[in-house]
Amino acid sequence: MFKRFLSYYGPVKGLFIADTVCALVLAGIDLAFPSILRSLTNGLFTQGSAAILGALGYIAAGLIGLYALRCACRYFVSAQGHIMGARMESRMREDLFDQYERFSFAYFDAHNSGDMMSRVVNDLFDICEAAHHVPEWIIICGIEIIGAFAILFTISPVLASAMAAITAVFVVIMVRQNLRMRAVFADNRRRISDVNARLQDSLAGMRVVKSFANERTERAKFRVSNDRYLDSKVAQYHVMGRYQATSALMTGVLYVTIVVLGGYLVAAGQMTAVDMATFALYITLFATPIETLVNSTENFQKAAAGFRRMDEVLRTAPDIQDKPDARPLEVREGAIEYRDVCFSYPDTEVGEGGTAPESPVIDHMNLSIRPGETIALVGPSGGGKSTTCSLLPRFYDVASGSIRIDGQDVRDVTQESLRRAIGLVQQDVYLFDGTLRDNIAYGRPGASDAEIEDAARKANIHDFIASLPEGYDTVVGERGSRLSGGQKQRVAIARVFLKDPAILILDEATSALDNESEEAVQESLERLAADRTTIIIAHRLSTIKNADEIATVERGRVVERGTHEELLVRGGTYARYYRMQFEGARARDVR
């Protein structure tokens, strides 16, 4: 993990070197001033007033130049050093986001989106400070501590040794206290992640919350997470308080030692009053760096807690990857074949429709679809229809068997080419918070306005868009909240028209629409499905009567297959479903 962290210094090594040089200059100047003052006190300032006044101009010029250089170095360290850290943090976020993009649906099934957001947004905040300050503090503080003790030993070995012994004892105590912070900071990260997860869940489901008037319930659930985070912060600040108190005690003990032991040495003639004053000046020069250096472990612990959670994600290998010799998919005709396919969701998951994970969702399925054919999948909820379709674009990988497109195993081709060849229209349409133009163009980024409008016309949505004051530049709101269900569905269909895939999957695309919207959307879907190999999942059997074939899927297998008329004559599951829907509907009409 530490090696991975160090790799982020590579792109900013120029800034890091410059920052290190400036840190060295700062340490040298801070270390030099007490010695300069001691030399002047014991030398020049003991001479006559004429000599002192004659040299003051040169001394002033030298000190002004020295501190002007210090000011410039301090600016560089504070500004450019932080910029270096911010660039490293930004690259880490990009790497983490890129890793999320590589994962399959199985990863997102098993992980909370609020926790994933927390890793990207919150966990890396302290990385910027640690990446910049920890190396700087090690350099500056290390030089100041070693240099100060070296100088003090030349002045009074006895007093310097006493101070070194006291410092060593307190450093051990402070380091032990700081190490206890590791568990506290790790718990703090988990708690804020829980808060983010609760917040995201509540805000995403706000319409459900309002419809059930359950605001009080959501407040109570949020307060539980928030209170746990507060408890974690309280524990953190107790630990920090004990640490700060120990640090202050160390400084106090050092001052007492200088006054008592230094006074004794002055009285014994082993030390001058000027030397004792110099020791007092150096107290700040090595007590503060010691405190800062030990504090850097606190910053490091915070950063490490965040980076550890990031590294945990980066070390997770995506369960679906392209083979080294994967080649682009070539769709010549669009024939699809499922050969003895088996699939189960991971043990931690519950399968489609509440299926227990230990029972296979797809159980030795065999299904052939001819080029350009429209086949409808029907059957009970949890029977495996949606999972069957999810396996085709490799949203999940089969456990055994194979799925082939024009004879090519989908595991032998690149995921990008496979998914570009497949268009998907689902019941739950997701529109991004942007304009209508942006959402349609998502089907083929870079498409011209004319191509976008042509796709909208084919999806029966152009006239509606044209009637809006801002037309295609109308903002749809989060998840398309400003559009009706039928309008969102047609925007999604326009997106697929623009993509122009060879294979089409329609997963309950009209089940949530009213009759008028369904008629408009159904017309768009029929136009979209023309001359493409199409798989339709539908519970409304009225929408699939014109399919070339219908396959009934139960318990992960195809149990019957044929045209609408053939299946009615056969009197199996499809015929029973058909009677339940249409004879039930006629009975209700009679009543």
C-alpha cells in the first residue's frame, strides 16, 4: 500500500523536489537565528557603541535578506506544496472512479453506493495534507531537532543531555498515544461512510418517504447514524486532548529543567547567563518540531485510514475482465445461442425476485434466437428472464456453459464491442441531470444535432421536445424528474435509436405506462426492433402477441416455445397466463 502511495509522487516530482529544497532552507534559517544572536551577544555587542552602530546596517541588511528568502520559501511551501498534494489527491480520485467503472454489476449489488461515494469524496481529503506536510515536516523538523541538540551539546553537554532524556521519555509516551488514534480514525471513517449511505438512501427515496408521510422515521434513522458518528468524533477528540496535554506538559518540563538545572550550572560557573538564554530560545526550535513531528503521525493515520479504504478498492480485481487475446465482436447476422448456461448470484446476494442464492437462477438453459428474430420471454417473477438478458452483455458472467453471438463466445470478445452491439431499454429509465440533447446523445457521444433530432422523431418524442420553450436544451432534472414516464421512456428509446445496435433487449419497457403512453412507446419500440435481433421481456402479454416466437422461462429454463397461436393451442403455462390476463379483464369489464 505504501509503495502504491509513493507512486503518486512520480508526476509531481519536480514540485516535490522544489518543495523539499524550500523546506531545507526554512529549517536552516530557523536553526541559524539563535546561534547568530548568541554570537552577536558574546562578540560584537560586547564591544563599544561605535563598532556596534557601524555594523548594524550590515546586520540589518543580512537579516532582511535572510528573512525575505524565508518568506519566499514559506510561500512556496504553503502554496505550491498544497497544490502538489491536491494534484495527487485528484489523481487518486480519478483512479478510484476509474476502478469503479471497471466493476461488474455484482460489485454494485454487494456494496452501498453511499459508502462508495464516501471513499471518493471524503476519505481522500486528508491525503492532500499528508502528501504535502508529512515529508516537509520530516525534513524541517528532523533538521531542526538534530541541529538544535548538536548546537546545545556544544554549549552545555550536561543540560543538553538532561533535555534529551526528558524529550525521549515524552516522545515515547506521545507516539504510543498517537498509535491509539489509528483505531479511532478508522472508526471515524466508517461512521461518516454510514452517514453518507443513510443520506443518499433517504434522498434517493424521497418520493416514497413523502408518499408514506415517513419523514419522522427517516429523521430517526438518520439521527442514529449521525449520533454514532458524533460518538466516534467525541472519542477522537478525547484521544487528541490527552495527546495535546502531554505535548504541553513536555514543553513545561523542559522550561522548568532549563531554569532549575541551568540556574544551578550558572551558579556553579559551568555556564553563562547568555548560554542559558540561548537554551531557552532553542526550546521552541526543538520542542515545537517534536510536537509537529509526532502530530504528523496523526495526519498520517488519518490519511492512511482514507488511503487504506481506497487501496482496498484498487486491489479488488474486477470479476469480469477481457481476456488478453479478446477481439472486437463482429455481428454479421445477429444469431444468439445460449448453450447449457448455468448461473447463480454470489452467496451474499439474493437473486432475481427473491430467489435464494444457493438455488441456480439459470439452470442449464438452452435457447437459440435466429438473426433478425423477435423473441419474447414470459414467465413468473424470479424465473430468470431478466438474468438471462443480463448475461448476454456480460453484466454478469455465466458459471458454466456459453452464450454466443454469430458463433462468438461473449467471453472471448471485448466488453466494449459487445455492449456497443447491444441496445437496452428498461422499465426503470435512468436519465442524467442534463439537457434532453445530452441524454439522447448519450447513445452516441459526438452525434450531430440532425442525427439527434432524427433519433427523436423515430422515437415519437421530437414534436414534444420542439414544443418546449428551450427545445432540446431543456434540463430534465435529476433522473428525469421533470418528464412523465412515457416521455422518459421515449427519450431512452431515442438514445438507443442513435446508438443503432445490432441486438436489442426490451426489459418490461412499457409495463409502468398508461394505455395512451404505452401505445406511443409501443409504436416506437416496434420501429426500433425492425431488422434487429430482439429479446423482449414482458408481463403484459398484449405487447408480445406479434413476436416471432415466445419462450416461457421457469426456474431458469425454457419450458415451452412457439408462436402465440401455437402456445395457446398447447395449453401450457403461456396459455394459462393469457387466460388469467384477458379472461380476467373481460370479466371485470362485464361487471
